[in-house]
Amino acid sequence: MHVLDVLISGTIGTLVALVPAPPAWVSNGFSALSGLFPYVDSLGVWIPVGLALTIGGAIVAAYVAGVVIKLIRMVVSYLTLGGGAT
């Protein structure tokens, strides 16, 4: 059982080491989004802007996650010489 644990952790560690660091524009995009909150804070009397931005950010994050998952499935289907990702 210990051998299986070592093999799995080594495989996962190797796969994680192959993933590159995210580009700088990803973190800059999130900082730009967080910089938007002070500018629209006064609209909170009529519109729950903080809630709207949070929901909008969650929707965008869900779309990005979906695209990433789709791309990963496509790559894996090519690596396994078949599969179901189209």
C-alpha cells in the first residue's frame, strides 16, 4: 500500500511540475477587477454592485473553468489515441 502511495504521489508531483506558472495578465486582470470596487461603491445604494460583480466574476470563472476542462479533455483524447472529447 505504501508503494502505491509513493508511486501516485510521485506521478502527481511530476504532473504538477510540468504545469507552467500562469501568465502575468491573469493576476493583473484580477487586480483590475478588485480595483473596480471602490469606483462603483457609491452605486450600492440603488444597485447591489458588490453582489453583481461577485456573481459576474463567478460566472466568468465558471466559463474559464469549462474552457480549460474542455481543452484538457481534447489533449487527453489525443494522447490516448481516442476518446470522447470533440
